[in-house]
Amino acid sequence: LKPLDPTLLERSLEGILQRKRLRQEHASLMAENLEYLGHLSLYERTLALFSTLSIEPLADRIVEALCLETRAQGGVAWVARADDAGRLRLATARGLVRVEREPEEIALDRLPPELAPLLRPEAAPFGMESGGAPALVVPLRHEGRVLGFVRLSDKLAGGVFEARDRAVAERFAAPTW
């Protein structure tokens, strides 16, 4: 209203700025809470794995959890054979995976070139092509030894595995390192 009251204008502007700051703070706290809940959920699933002693159910749980965390529609795991450390055997497959097209065993000394990063001591999850589609490979290692790996494929909505997916997979697989 005219005449303009500078004190009233100043109070109105301060109120607007305060509401804007509160909305930004609320959005920031909500984002932090969602991130925390995601970490907590991942931690709880990782702890559940330690209650499984048999390798097949354990591999199945690992693939299931990784598919859930990365939004992959398919996953397959190979694990080290108990009688031969140089060979990995197919342990489980879930979702959109054609098991008949997967090798029953993989020799570590004869890995296909796209899986060669598995042999690096510092191997972290990495991307590759599988059947013409993007895939994410998650190494499972212990004290430098390859225990196996999981290959995730068919990300929901036709997406590609991104840095976030690799980070989640790395945190998930870290207890095996």
C-alpha cells in the first residue's frame, strides 16, 4: 500500500527468505534421510548374507541383493570350485538370464578378454557388453584371491549401469575383499 512502509516491506521480505531457507533445509534433510535409509538397507542385506553358510544359497542371495540395489533384471554368479582354485563354476542365475547360454565352468587362466580385469588385485566392479547389452561385473575376492564374480544385466527401463551402480556393488562386495 502507498505510502510504502520500509519496515513492513523489510519484514515481508525477511519472511519470504526465511520460508525459502526452511524449504531448502527440509529438502536437504529429506535427501540425507533417504540416503541413510539406502545405506542402512544395504547394510542389513549384507549382514543377512553372513548367516548363510552354504555356497549356493549364499550366491543366490548375493545376486538377488545386487539385482535389487542396481535395478538389474538379471544376474548370474560363478564361484570358485572347492577342489580347484583355478576354476569357477556356475552357482546361480536369476531373472532374465538364459542359463543354457552360460558356461558351466570358467577357467581363470583362460578368461575371455572382457573379464580380464577380474585378475587385477585391485579389481572393482566394471562394465562390459554381454549379448550386445551393457552388463556390470562384480568381482568377489578375498585376500587377493578370486572367489568368483557376479554379472548383472538388463537394467530396468533399458538403462545403463552408472557410477552409482558400481559404487553400490563395490560397497556390497567389499566384505569379500
